Amino acid sequence: MIRQIRGEVVSISPTSAVIEVAGLGMEVYMSATGALSIGSEVCLATHLAVKQDGMELYGFTESGERDFFELILTVPGVGPKTALSVLRRSPREALEGAISKRDLSYLTKVVGLGKKSAEKMLVELADKVGERAHSDTDGEVFDTLVALGYTEREARKALQAIPESVVGKDARLKAALSSSR
């Protein structure tokens, strides 16, 4: 699996770029090529899709975007081109927010998915996206609780008491502190 490439940008199109790596010109499909310039060096997080008719390399300027792309691919019936199209139409953070809130209208109107595809995406990804958002934040909240004098056991217990509807580091920290009183 090719997870990252670094090289010189040789050409750019609206949907892909050719990156020269060790003398080879690799076409990389991207959601946004606007930040690239011909002749500059770039490092991309990548996803290699192997299909019956060949291989395709998908590139992202940050690994978080690649990880979200791969999460979208877990939805049955969604392939790399559809996942990339979804990322082209909306920023990753907005998509994660819409999916975690189960906002069907955002996915159908802004992202341009059909109603059935959008519903399937919400069903498959809502819990996974919510867990991802909380896991990053909860690690910071846990560390803060321990720094405030909580034992690790007390900090874990306080985190478990936080309702799933509470989002954001500060709000989750406040909820954890109030739950342990």
C-alpha cells in the first residue's frame, strides 16, 4: 500500500496532478488541486485503490482528509470516485459535522448525494464520525482531568458520564467536571 508520496508537481488538472517521484510520473486524483503549483515539491497522504482494470492513487494534503476518505469508502456501494466527489463539494469538517448531526438535507443539497445514498451514508457513518470526534477531544479532556488531580480511574469514569450530545473540548471538560461532583 502506498500511504505517502513526495515529489515535484509536473502537471495539474482540475481533478488530478502528476507528481514526479524517483523519475516516475504518478497521476494522483485529488479533491482539490488549487494549492499545488507546477515545479513545487509536495508531500501527499495517499490511498491506493486496486481494481480489476488497474490501480488508482488518491492524494490528500493532510492525513486527516485521507482517513475521512477511507471512512467514506466503508459505506457499501461507495467507491473512491464517489468519495472524492463528496470531498470536492464540502470541507471535511462540515461533512463530519453534518454526518454526526445526521443532517440529511446538507448531504442532499450541498453535497449533491441522492436521498438514498445520503441516508445510507448517515446510517453507516454517524456513529463512527461521532466516535472519532470525541476520541480526539476526550484524550485532551482526560489529560486535563489527570493534571487537575484526578486519578486515571476517576478521569475515565468522568468521561463515561458525559452525554454524547456534548461536543467540543471545553464543553466536554465542563460536563466531566460537573459529573464528578
